[in-house]
Amino acid sequence: MKFKGVLTASRVTVGGLAIKLNPYYFQQFALREYLPVVHGMKGIFTKHHVYLTVHEGMTFYTKVEDPLPGLQVVVEADKIFSYVQL
């Protein structure tokens, strides 16, 4: 499934079960399953790229310093707020 265009969200809230994956495994998982991805920046002094996706009711995420290429980013978030530490 191909996604066209990118939506912009002023705030994305993450709650419940959030599973952190290694950036390599997150990228391979999202590409293999053709999952739409939410991208945002997090951090005060050092900015990190945060990528989120949902698969079968579970939220998977990764946090990296450099952007991950090849992902199907469908939502570009201005802020990412979470009840769990990302």
C-alpha cells in the first residue's frame, strides 16, 4: 500500500504499551509490514528523531539522532507527548 502526502499534527499523544526497537529493526519492521509512520522531534538540548507506528494494537517506536531513510511517514508531528518515557 502506498501513501501519498504527509499530514501535519500539532501534537501526538502516546499512551499505553510502547515498545522500543533498535533503529535497524524498526526500519526493517515498518518496511516489511508496509506500516505508516509518525515522525517528530523530541529533546530540549539534543534533538532526536522519534518514529512511531502501530501494529496489532501495540505502539512501536525508535529514537535516533539522524533521520531514517525509506520510511512511509504519513504524519509529521510538531510535538510528541507521551505518558511513558520515550
